[in-house]
Amino acid sequence: MDKLKKFDLMEKIARELEDVRNSQQAVLEKIGKIEVDNMELGDKLIESKMPDIYQRTAENADSIREILESFQEKTEEYSEKNNIDRLREQDTINNVR
């Protein structure tokens, strides 16, 4: 795999991780809303299960954030080490010909 293709794949994975992180955040918000609404309703199953679901989801969200931050750092380092901007410019020039 050439350096530009590898970098493009790394950026794609970073965007997908960001999407997963955003999805996890949305799930946490929905669970919180369910818990608040259930305070009025008082369903015992929701009351007993939702805190555990929230906790596991929050732990997963933390893990995803950690992976994302580390992977973004690796992607930036790879870009700098391999001078991706210059390679991209050269690739553009080569494709114009």
C-alpha cells in the first residue's frame, strides 16, 4: 500500500471512530432521558436495568474516545513523517498530465 493510500485509509478509520463516538454519546443521552422519564413512571425493570446499561455504555464511550485520540495522533505523526501534503501535491500534478 502506498503512503497516500495508507494515509487516506487512516483518515477514513478516524472519521468512522468519530462517528462511533458520536453515536455512543447519543445513546448515553437517550438512556439519561429514559431514566428521567421513568422517575415519573416508576417502571421497576427500567429502574433496575438502565443504570447498568448506562455505565457499560459510558465505559465503551470512554474506550472509543481513547482509541480515537490515539489513532488521530498516529495519523498526524504519519502525515508529518511521510510529508503527506507534498505527496498529495505531487500526486495531483502527476494526474493532471
